[in-house]
Amino acid sequence: MEGNREALWLRGLYSEIQRPLSAPISLKGDNEGAIGTVYNPKHYSRTKYTLLKFHGVRESVAEGNISISYVPTEEMLANGLIKALTLAKH
């Protein structure tokens, strides 16, 4: 959700400096359930409670502003910056 907001901000920034982006901004995630809900409308209709922000993510994907793909937790590069790592992973 926050990544979507940042991606849309970057898209707007590039447009302002006369360098509009033609391809969607690629976001990576490790939550298969959330990614499945974005891309599968049938799965989405079965969710009883969703955050209002989630609808914006779905719209951004449908409009081609962002694309979301799955990356396993072990391969997430940002985890080293935001989570405690074991000595072996350092």
C-alpha cells in the first residue's frame, strides 16, 4: 500500500521533469495472499474486510501504473535493512 503511493509519486515526479514512464513500476512482495487478491477478482470478491487503501493498489495495477510480483522472503534484499538477521546471513 505504501509502495503504491511511492510509485505513483515517482511517476508524477518523472512526468513533471518531462520524462514520463511508459512501463509500470515493478513492486516486489512476499505475501502471496495479498498479491493473489490484487490479480484475481474472484478471490477479491470473497474477502470480507479489506482496507480502503487496498482498492487503490488494485486500481493502480489495472491502470498499468504498477506491477506486483512475488519474491520469497529469503531473497528480499531490503530485509537486511529492516529486520534482524542471523550471523550466518550477515
